[in-house]
Amino acid sequence: MAMPSYTSEQPCGNNELHDGHMCELESQQEWDIIRQISMNPNVRCENCGAEVNSARNVCMPADL
């Protein structure tokens, strides 16, 4: 199954935690982790549109 592409358009405001963000995980092709963090999404990234389970996994979180 093809995964959607989440490319950041703006820089992340939290560089310390950026390694766990959807856009970074996608660039590293961490598909198993991506599936786990997006199984029950309730947060959307205002930057790239990714929908994930937790605000800690996106650059600019907003509630769905």
C-alpha cells in the first residue's frame, strides 16, 4: 500500500523532537512507525496535513 507524502513547507518549531515527526519519519521510510502513530488520528499538522494520534508527532499540531 502506498503511503501519502508529508513534506513540510515551513520549518519545524521544535527541532529537538523533529526526529519523531511524521514528515521526518517518512523521509527515513519508517513505514511501521508511521502506521503505529497514525492508527487513531486526532491531531492534524497545520504544515503538511498529516493526521496522527499525538501532537508530538507533527510540527504544527491542531485538533481534528
